[in-house]
Amino acid sequence: RWMRFVCSVMSAANLNLGQDVEHHHHNESCARTRTHIIEAKEFYDEESKTIDAIGEKTTEMPDLSGHLSLKSLILRQNFIPKIVNLSSLTELTHLDLYENAFSKIEGLKQLTSLTWLDLSFNGIRTIEGLDTLSEIVELYFVNCKIKEISNLGHLKKMTLLELGANRIRKIENLEGLDNLEQLWLGKNKIQHIEGLDTLVNLRRLDVQSNRIVDIGNGLKCLINLTELYMSHNGISKIEGLQTLVRLTTLDLGANKIEKLDNLQTLTLLEELWINDNKIASFDDLNPVRNCATLKTIYLERNPVQLNSVPALYKTTILNLFPTLTQLDALPLPSGRGRIEE
């Protein structure tokens, strides 16, 4: 199961530990203010034509004038405040600037061979400066400050777009992305599923951890979708999935669902995540009982699981779904749909 973000907060157990944490942050802040520029040649691999300088605390983009045939530039986890010095890298195909210190997309105009771009964990507010990058296949903007999906329609070859953990309120401006296969929009502020009708080749859609209450009909055109992730929303009714006949993975965990309605057409379903909902009885599972392909089902922390004797719960579920190879977090013996009593 895809887990794009893990956020952990650790508290100081005593005063000394608290002082250590404060000292660490003070040192990191000082590192940002000191100038430190790396020598590109020290990180260059001739065979792969790659510069890989992860976490070197460089405060500026290095001089790359001696590496005109560079294919891959990896400068993630540094303190670079501005994208510069790249105009001569016309053969560059892979650019990774994940977790730096810039807030504006610029300096990429000449990188017309670029196919892979990661600008995640920066202060970017607006998607811009990509007009000439028509060869882009994968594009990542995780955990920025983006409020609007825009200026992407010309990226005709793009197959993956990652916009998780931003400030997006509306799914829009995706027309023209006919080859898009993966769209990741988890952890935003989206209220409605919309603006997806033209994405007929989409295979994976993630809208986890948003503000969606009703599924509606916004998915009806995604006839090639195989994986759908909608956990941690406020959905109370399953609807609008009838046309998704190729779906193999459906994640509806941590919603407010009471019944498994409108799933009868999903005859290829292999994984169903319905944990942390309001399924109260075994009878509520009948709509997917005849799904012969179902291998994994998660029902943890539903009333049907919490209010049942554990042995009876397992036995009943496995009688309903004899093809299961996993129930909740428990893998079942290979080739068997039963748990030994």
C-alpha cells in the first residue's frame, strides 16, 4: 500500500534532550547562512554522466560549465536558494532538486531534453517556467505551497504527476494530458472529484487525506483505472465507481462508510481496504461476496470486527471470501483461504 508521507513528532524526554534538539536546529540555521559551494567535478561519474551531491549543504548551484554532456544532476537536500547555471545542459534528462530553499521555478528554459524533474519540498507557490519542457515524463511537486494546478497542458508525454501535500482546493486544468497514467493528489484541500474526464489512460489516482464527502460522478470516464486511493476523507456512501471495471485496488479506509454498495461491477478487485469505517454486520459485505479475485481485505476497527469474537470474525470472513490470502494485517497460509483454529 502506497504511503507517500510519514510525519513523526518526537518530544524531548528531559531538559538535556530538549537542549540538544535546540542546539541541532541552531547549527542547521547557521549552516544555511554560511556560503558553501561544492566543486561539481568531485561528484561527477563519467560512465553514467551523473553528478550526485545529496546532502552536501551547498548554498549555491555549482559551476557546471565543464559538464555539457551531463545526463543526470542530483542536488537534493541542500540549501540552494535559486535555480541557475543550467542553461548549457541541453542533454540533461534527469534533474533532482528535492528539498532545497528556492521558491520560484526558473532557469529551466534550455533543458529541452528533460524527462524527469523533481522540485519537491521547496517553497514553490506557482507552477510556471515549464513551457519548453515538452519531453517531461515524470514531474514531482510534493510538499510545496502550490494552490492551483496550472500550466501543465502542454506536457503531452507526461505519465506521472505528483502534487501531494500542497494547498490545492480544486482538480482542474488537466486537459491535454492524454498520456497521464498516475495522478497523486493526496493531502491537499480538495472537496470534489472533478476535472478528470479527459484522463482516459489514468491507471492510478490518489486523493487520500482531502476533504471529499461525496464521490459523485467525477470518476466515470476513468475506464482504465486499476488503483484508486480515497482513504482519510469524509465519504459516507460508495457511489460512482460502476464504470471502473478494471479496478484491482480500492482504498476507502478511514471514512464514514456503513455499507459496501455499488461494487458489484468491480469483478477484478483484488485488494479492498475498508478499515476504520462503520461496517456493522457481516451482511453488509454481501455486495462483494461473489468477487472471485479478491485476495486482500482490511476490515480492522469497523464495528463488525470490534464487536466480534476474534475467532468467529476470522472464520466468518474466510467463509465469505475463500480466495483471500490476507485478512487485515494477517497473511494467510499460501494457497489456502482458511485460518487454522
